[in-house]
Amino acid sequence: MTLDHYRGDLLAQSRTFTGLHDDELRRRAVKAAGEKDNAELQALTVAYLVHGGGAGVLTSPRTIEAYQLGVRQFVEHTTEQAWSILRPGRHDAQSYVNQMLAAGRQPAGVQLKVAAAGALYRALRWAGATEADPFRDVRVPKDRTSGLVKRPPYTEDNIADVLEYCDTQMRFLLFLTAHAGLRIREALDLEWNDLDEQNRRILVRSGKGRKSRVVTMSTSLARATRAYRMQYGPGGPNHTDGKRATTSERVFRFNTYMAAKYHLEKAFKQAGVPFRGFHPGRKYAGTRLLRQVRDFARVAAHLGHESVDTTRKGYAELPSDDLKDELVGW
């Protein structure tokens, strides 16, 4: 499914609610909250995000997935605690936050759950089901731990070990994250005409904040891209979608984080390397490039950071005496 088709589906789903008369919208929202109908409340939240959220229909699939998961977990929590969603107690929201922190969840993860629950309540207020805004004043402590300490990158040995167990497709995906530094959503949204192996460039159209950028391929990534195109690209033996190949179709045949995780995690398990998600691969790309170029601005541009300050904060713990050239395979 292309990104345009995905957005079309989002718009169609939102119309399930936006096409209702105000009284019917309110009735459905009240009923869903009263019955703690998780599927309906997730759908209502997504409809609100698409119709009235900051990014609207351009909200990324990863954000939608994260908010759906956060709403589901919050609704399950209210069920366990026998809380009323429409009439929450004065301390319920902060208690939810405190319980997650006490269970060992990191502040950044808690903040994401709070954002999802807050979006649910914005959706309920939008539907006229309640005036409650319980997460408005909740406190989540700041996590002052450096990103490199909190979420360290994979090591050179980790990447080398996993590559031994990767097929053509997973080798390509691993290099996209660990050399090009693409976010997993950016990688999954790539289309064939975004890849230029000859000039070793990738056009990232779906960057964070809907910003595009051009990323330079490493030599290893360029080779992996050529091998992947030969096998899975238009005209290749495994390009079996049953339709005429076009240059605008997506590179990967799966489109979700969970599907990508399922495929790559198998290679990690075979290599005996703990899989910690895709972001440590991106961290590996950033630390490796910083050692090579010693320039935060270039690393920020490569990773698609909004500002150089984001890069400096994220890589502040990298020792200055470790900033040395490591060009092998790059």
C-alpha cells in the first residue's frame, strides 16, 4: 500500500465519525467510553487526529500505531482499576503516570502514553462526550540520562554478526538503518525511484515533520541496494505483486513496524545479538559518522534532526578522544 493509499484509508476511517450528526457522534462516543469499547475508542481517537490533530491526515503511520497502542493500554488500565473514563477522579491521571513509573517504565515512554491518553480525551471532548481533561496537569519527570547511555547504539561487532544471518532483504533494511540512519518509518516508505545506487543517494520523502532530505549511501549500502533491486525490484524474480511494475511503488512488501521487526529480529536471534529495536541502528549510524566527520551539523543533516542541538544532546556522551576516523566499509 502506498502512502497516498494509506492516507486515503485514514480519511475514509475518519469520515465514519465526522459524517455523523453531532448528537449521534456524542451518543457513540458516550457509549464507547461507558462500555470501554477499546476498538471504538481507538477509532474515535484516530478520527480526531486525522480531522483535528496538528498533522491531520499527514499524521505518520508510526504515530497512529503508537497512539492506538497507548489508548488501548489506558483503557485496559481503567478497566482494571474500575475507573470511569467520562468522569475520572481528580487523582486518576497522575496515579496512572505514577504506576507506570513505579513499574520501571522510562519517563520518555510514559510521556508517550500520556500523549495517547490525552489524545483520547481530546477526541471525547471533540465528540461532545465529556468536558474532562485529566491529563492537563499531570507531571512526568524529565529524563536527564543521555540518549547514548539510555539507548546505546549497536556495536560494530553486533552489526557484523547479524549481517551473517541476513537474507538480501534484511541486509538491505539493516544497512538503511545502521548506515543511512533512516528511521524505520522512513525506510518502509521508500519507493523504487527514491534509490539511486549509481550516485549513492537516497531521497527520503517522509522524514519527521514531513521534511524531505537526501542521504548519501555507504559503499556497503549501495551494494546491498543493487542486490535487493535485482531480486525484488520491478522485473526481478521475487517481484510478484501481479501488477505492472511502476517506478512509484514501495520498496518493501510489508509496511508496519511489527512486520519489519518480525523479519529482522529472526536474524538477530540467530546471531545471538539482543534485538533492541531499530533506533540503536540509527544511533550506530550517527556515532559512526560523527567519528568520521567530527561535525555535528553534517550528522544532523544525515539523520534528519530538526536542529543541531538535538544532535549535540543525543551524542554528548561520545568521548572526544573517540572521535577518530573509522572509514572501513563506509
